[in-house]
Amino acid sequence: MVNISLGELEHAGLAAAHRAADLLKIGFYSEIDVKIKSHKHDIVTQFDKKSEELIVSVIKDFFPHHGFVGEELGIMGSTTKNIYWIIDPIDGTWNFARQIPSFAISIAACFDGMTHLGICLDPISGELFIARRGGGATMNGKALHVSQTGQLEDAGISFGTSVGVNAIHEIALIRRSGSSVLDLCYVAKGALEGFINHNLHVWDFAAAKLIVEEAGGVVTTFDGKPVSLDTGHRHTLIASNRILHEELIRWISTANP
Ligand code: IPD
Ligand code: CA
Ligand code: CA
């Protein structure tokens, strides 16, 4: 099915990510129009849609027959028979709308039910994370490796679920940027040891999950099972530096709400 190389996919994905970053860098300091989606913390700005339209149009110039799953535009074309792309045009929209510079563009190229290329770009810091399946992960061209910390009390964890919310503070340091994409990339670069979140859409992790795995980390559901790219439901996710993974799964399974 796939006679396109990961290098060609990366070339297209990077072109799209950089165009979207240029748009968002201007948008970040301009008048931002905020609309509520499902509830008051679930918001969208004019730049979410513009960014996704731009990403899709750039990738379509390279690959007119590919399908897309995006947060703002939904499903376009086939997501089963060919390569398709999973896009979060701004992860961390709440931050973006408040001019808090922690948000990211996430672009994943997928086939056979898996991500094969993941690109996450923080437009403000310029940190660019890329992973190819089987080819390692980089940040701004430098190889990424997860942290070697083996003690939970020395760990920094991004924590975003109500399960165990009171108890987690007693066992680890909690750090949360407001962008799941960035927090997963921080696990990949060894800045955090873990990430625990629920209610996630597939575009929140499709690219960053591969970046964690290619940096030597592990990503599973709360039950320790593989995480699918199923768009039909919300996902639970535990990502870690591998060493702490079993401990985090055990901890979340015994933690009280
Ligand atoms: C949100 C962020 C946030 C996570 C939410 C996501 P959005 O994405 O990743 O960290 O906790 O579940 O919906 O809406 O800013 O793209
Ligand atoms: Ca988003
Ligand atoms: Ca998101």
C-alpha cells in the first residue's frame, strides 16, 4: 500500500508545520476571537481552523489522495485504505487564547493503524520534535532520550485526571503546561518522567506518542494496554520513561478518585 518513504512524508509534514507556525506566531499577538465549543473550558479561536486548513492544504499539494482526521475539520477522505494524517492545529488553545506561550502544532502520518511519522512544533520556543517509526526521535536535530530517573519521588509528572489527584502530590512533582502534546514531548526529552491524562482525543497524542516511544519511553492506557488510533472514543494515557511505567500503572489502578 505504502510506496511513499517516511522522508517524503516528513518533508510534507514539516512544510505544513512551519507554515502553520508562521500563522500562529502572528495570530498569538493579534486580536483573538474566542468561541465556546462544548463547555466554557473547551474553546476555539479563528486560528485553530485557519491553522488546520493551512496544514491540510499544504499536505494536499504533496499528496492529493491522502485522508485527514483533524480536530476542527473532522474526517476527510479515507482513513483505512491509504496513508492519512491526524492533526491538532493548536494543542493548548486555552493558553493560546490567553497569550500564554505553551501550545503546539501536532501532525502525524498514519497507516496500518499506527503512526509512522510524528511532528510536534512549539511555534514560540521553536522546539521541533520529530520521530520516524524505527528511526528514533529528535528535537531540533538532536537525538532525544527519556530520563533515567527510577524514583517516583524524584520524578516530574504531568497529571491531568481526577483519579488520585490529591495523592499524586505526595509522591511526585506535578508540572502541567496545558498542552498534552508538549507534556508528552517533555517526557521524550527527559524533562518529565511521566504523563497521566484521560479523556484524550486521538489528535492530542497521535504524533507525540511516537516521539515518546522513539525516545525510549512507553505509552499505554491506564490498564497497561496498547493505545489505539480509534477516533470513536476518548483515550486514557500513561506515558513514562519506561523505568517508572509499571509503578505508575499500579499507582493509578489503586488511587482513589
Ligand atoms: C487540550 C490540551 C489539554 C488536555 C485536553 C485537550 P486543545 O487540547 O491538550 O492539555 O488536557 O484534554 O483537549 O483543546 O487545546 O487542543
Ligand atoms: Ca486543538
Ligand atoms: Ca488537543
